[in-house]
Amino acid sequence: MERGIFLQPASIKEKLVKEHLEKTIFRTVDSAEILRFQKELKTDLEKFNVWGVTPSRVPKSSWEKLQIGDLVAFYSQRKFYLLGQVVDKFHNKDLAKYLWGENEKGETWEYIYLIDPDSLISIDVNSEKVAKILNYKPNYNFMPARYHQNSELIALFTDKLLKEIEKSKDIITTVQREKIVATIGKYKRDPSFSIKVKQNYENKCAICGIPNEGAIVDAAHVKPVKDGGPDIEENGIALCKVHHHLFDAGLITIKNGKLTVSPTAHSDLRNHPLISEFENKNIKLKGTSEEFLKWHNENIFKG
């Protein structure tokens, strides 16, 4: 699926915009706070940067095209100054009113999207370069928010940006450079992985069966991404946060279709109900590959 970029006007000189930036972009919002108004989230993250647009400031066609995994670039004073990756979007008037209130017209910023905080970075991209790629006139004012699927435009904000950073090591810090690399890496991964895996397991933990209320069930990679594990359903299993951490630590695994506990696990852990009640229990795999589980058994599990 072709990915895109959402060009988001947000003038840092406007008092109201600055207040919103300070509330939900320069600070994060907990998932629990969002879940008070939004029944379900399509991501396992616990904190987000949040932004929203009023109906009069975004064309409906642009909003509808915005996808999970797309990039968003914030624009002010003929510069794009922030770049991040969208991990969820939804229409929610009540949440918008809670976060930002209403404007003088009685509108609220109800077309909301969530940004991965680890992906949000400062950038400095001249709007004239963007206008040239999009065949706009020089000095084009990027109002209102617009969505684009344009490989050259995305390259400007990713690959070409990295090259510029390498030339400006005295200006861009190491931390910023690492965050940019992480952003691009996430952008190239398949953001639908989490959704598909959890759907396979009916949004429940494969081990204990707890439902995904309050975003407590993750789509865990059997073979970790850092070890070359792909973002495909066969390499995923739905696990609650407790069993996910134990699985990643190699203290539990699934072997021969049963939950197996590491002999190195402390007795207090082995005797805890979250473990003892499910040890040797048959685990019904739903799309998870035995080959990836074999890799986990041989490389992660402390057998």
C-alpha cells in the first residue's frame, strides 16, 4: 500500500496554536486518558502526541486518505518544522473538546490523529522546495491541511533529509539524528502488523485469554525486529503485557503447542498464578508460524 504525508499548518505565532502544541505535541498524552473518550485504539503505545483539525480547516477527502503509518509534517512561517508518524486516527468531538476546548465559532478540533512520540523530530524544510515538487507557485501558503502520496515529496522529508543531516553534524545533535533514522525505519515497516495479529487472536492474549480492554494486549514479534524478524502475521502472536515481557525475556515460550516455562525462572515466578495456571496448557496458534517459534526456542528461550 502506497504511503503518504499529511502537510499540517500549525503557526507557532498564533496564540491558540501555540497553546495546543504545548498541551499535546510538546507533551505526551497517556493512552488511558484517550480511552476515556475513544473506545479502542489501533496501537499498543501507552503515550502519544496528539493533534486535531476542525471540519472547516481540512478537506474531507484529505482526511479520509490519511492512513496509519503515514508521515505528518507541521508547517509555520514558510518552514516545515516537525515530522512524525501517524499511528491512529479517528473522529471524536468529545476527546477534542476535552483536550483543546472550542474556538470562537464553537468548533472543536475533532478530526484527530495520534503520533508516535519516538518518531517526532525537529526538521527545517523550506516550503519552496515542497511547492516546487507539487507544482505550486513559489510562496504558496500551505493552508488548509492537505494529504499527498508523492514519492519525491516523501524523499525530501526522509532520504534527502538524512543526507543533509550528515553534512550538518555541528547543527544536528546525535540524538536528533538517531530519532530521524528511527522514524524512517518505522515508516518503512508495515503498520498493519499489530492490527492483523491481534485480529487473528480475536484481540485476546493467546496464553491467558484476557481481552484487549485498555490496550493491554500487544502484537508481539516472535523473532524480534532487531534480529531480522519481519512484520508479517506468521511472526506475530497476541500477548498481554505480562506474558509479552516474559516471552521477550526468554522466560516462557510455546513448544510443541504448549506453554513452556524456563527452568531458570525463579520459583516465585513459576508458582505465580499467571504462570502456574497456564504452564503446559495447549496454546492454539492462529497464524503464528512454528518455524518462528522454533527460532525463539533456540535463540531467546532460556531452556
